[in-house]
Amino acid sequence: MNGVSLLKCICDETRFEILELLQKNRELCVNDFVEKLQKDQPLVSHHLKTLKKCGIVKSRDEGKKAMYMISNNQLSELISTVTKTSKKIPVLCSDDKCC
């Protein structure tokens, strides 16, 4: 996967929120995401499937539920760095439609 492909995989608000939660919590199930994100289960499952297909998250079965985690430390560090950096950059665009 090249850099552009990686960014395309994570460049969605819900997917990035999922990754931020995983970066902070290490491992969560679908119901945890639904509760924390206040989003419908089918939507969360769709985004988890996309992240898994891209190789960004992996899962393991725990009884009847699947537990999701970021697939490697470099990706976890990337999410952390992006989150920290975004808080340090002044707002450049006030138009929600620009990016």
C-alpha cells in the first residue's frame, strides 16, 4: 500500500474516529463503537470492514463478539501523531466544504 492509498482508507470522519478510539483503548467490539460514537451498528460495521480490508485494523473472536484493534504500532503512532498535529495547526479554512 502506498501513502495515498493509506490516506484514502483513513480519510473518512467515522473511520478516523474509530481509529482514534482504538488508539486510546487498544481493543473494542462493535457495540463499544456504537455506544461511544453514537452511530448505527450497520454503519460502524461497514467502516470496520473497510478498515480491515485495507489492513489497518485486525480482529479476534472473543466468544460471540469480534474484538478490533489497530493492526500494528506504526499505524497507531500515525493516528496519534495526526491527532496531536491537527490540534496544533491553526484553522486555515472556515468553510466546511473546502476539505
